[in-house]
Amino acid sequence: MCYKQEAQELLNNISIAWLRDVCLFALLTGARRTEILSMTRDKIDFQNKIAIVSNDIAKNEKARSLLLNDEAIELLKSRRLINKTYVFVNSNGNSMKDIDRRVFNQATESCAINDFTFHDLRHTWASWHVQRGTPLFTLKELGGWETLEMVQKYAHLNAGHLSQFSNAVTIWSQDENKDNQRLSLAAVNN
């Protein structure tokens, strides 16, 4: 995971425009590398802000809708005239099977982001969601994970989000306005 400032610096240090766009799209959507590189124009619905990840591309072989935020929509629109079929193509206009790892690694090194792979962009996206309060079940659906257990690793990141509720129930230190109110004991019948 990296912070937004680090992500911005990373994007600025990627020397190839198409790779920069691929990385930006990954950070904006949490899409997997294969989902991004094989994305075709006919699978994008600009009006409903979704891109269809077909079952032959999806990791678990189940088609899903990739929800697109406004920045992702703008990025996709900026790439409309580059290739008639594929959204993300290399400098020669050809579709790709992989990113340029050498250029990606040079960018991470120049930003002093250690042990960071392309897939970590997806982890970063998921982490940012949890830190902003996105429920884990919603994150599971957004990211196309098959089970809730797969997103549990991000649960610790929302502790700050939940801490606002930690003082909702206390015994000795109630709010001054509530000092005179009695709290009732509740029993749950089984």
C-alpha cells in the first residue's frame, strides 16, 4: 500500500504514457492487470459508468461489472481515439499481455517505494476504500473477490473509522447532558 502522495509521485515518474494510464486506472478501479490490458471498447458503458469484465478474463471466471468513478471515465474518454478495439495499448498501438516491468520498477525505485509490484496498486485501492469507510462486503463486490475472507486482510485499516463509535457506550463517563438519564439494562431472551 502507498499513500496518495506516493501514488501521485509514482505516476509522475512512469516514463511511458500508456503505462502511466494503466497504473492510474488500476488505482482508480482496483482492476487486475489482465482485466485492464484486455479491456475492449465494446465492454465500456460510459452512461452507466461500468466496464464489463467478461468471464473469460475474470480471475474466478465469473463476469462482473467494474464500477468507474469520474476520474476513470475521464481517463477512458481520453484514450478513445488511440485504438479501435483495445482501451490500453502500447506506444505502437498494439494490445499487450503484460506491463513494462522494467519501467514500473524504475519508477518505484525513483520514488523509494520498496517491494512494490503492479498488483500492489490493487491492494492500495482496496486499502484506500477501507480507510474511507467502505464496508468489507461492499469492497468484496467492488473488487470482484469471491469470498469475504479474501478482503479480511484489509479490516485492520478501518480501526480509525470505527473509533468514532467506541465511546458510544460507557458506564462511568456519560456525556454531561445525559448524566441525569438512567441507562436501562437489557436482557436478550434466547
